[in-house]
Amino acid sequence: MHAPQHKSDVTSMERITLDDLECPTIRAGVDYWRFLRGQRLFPAREDLRPRDIAGLLRSMSLIRVADGDFQYRVVGDSIVQAYDITLQARWLSDIETEMPAFGSFVRPIFRHLVESRNAVAVRGRIGYYSPHLNFTHYENVLLPLGPDDDTVDHILVFSNYVMRMASGGRM
């Protein structure tokens, strides 16, 4: 592998605040989460009503937290297209055997969210040397869910991806 020749060849990620989120879909997901939580730190999984956010489901994932691992319970179509792998009903520990870089990226973020019990927002770019991914830029928000303010048992994720251009200049 050669050294990156251009800034666009480099993969990067930055943490941002919820107020810095740019994607309208993600901002709508955060607004819904804030509405559900009321005076709590975060809402419970049982508070979610898919029919209330039907327009956001394509960009949403729901991840169960269990025994130090994470299981993808719901995965929206835009996430499936971005990664081009099956995530639905799979454990992160299993996915890591197939895609170690994916696990090394998401596991620390998931752990931080569970331990801090705070939402995490990130944005970044995927460099040229990650051709197995179908996107170039992303913005994600990860939101805790749980039965009480001390326990995170699910992570609600809203994601936005800028897809790579296919050869011939088409998406």
C-alpha cells in the first residue's frame, strides 16, 4: 500500500456536538430521542415507536448491549448499502472476524457511550484505501437507551452516508 497522495486518501473521524450535526435526518432522530427522554438522561427501548419515525428508519440502527458485546437488531437500508455486509442480528464480535477495521472503529465508540451514558456524534471521511466501503463521508449519532438512567441496554444510531461514485460517474 502506498502513502496517501492527497487529503481525500486519508480516513478521518472527529467527534462533534449534537448541535453540530448537519444532516436533517439525523437532527430529526436526535429531536425524537430528546422528546422521548423527557426529564431522564435517555429513554427506554420500549419508548421507541417505529411508526413515529417511519421516514427515518432507512437511516437507523438499533443495537442491543449484552455482556460486553453488541448485537445489531435493526439495520436500515442506507447502512446496509454503505457497508455492503449483513449486520442484521449479528454480534459485533462475529463481524470483527470478517472486518477487523470495522470493529476497531465502532467498538470503542460503543463502549464509551455505554460507560459515559452520553450521546456521541461523529463525522468523517473514508479514504481511497478503503474500497470495500461504499461511501466517502459520514455523519453518525449514537444515542443511549435504557430502563433507567444508570443502565444502557440499547444504542440507537442515525447515520448519513455520502456514497462513492461508481465507475462511469454514476451512483
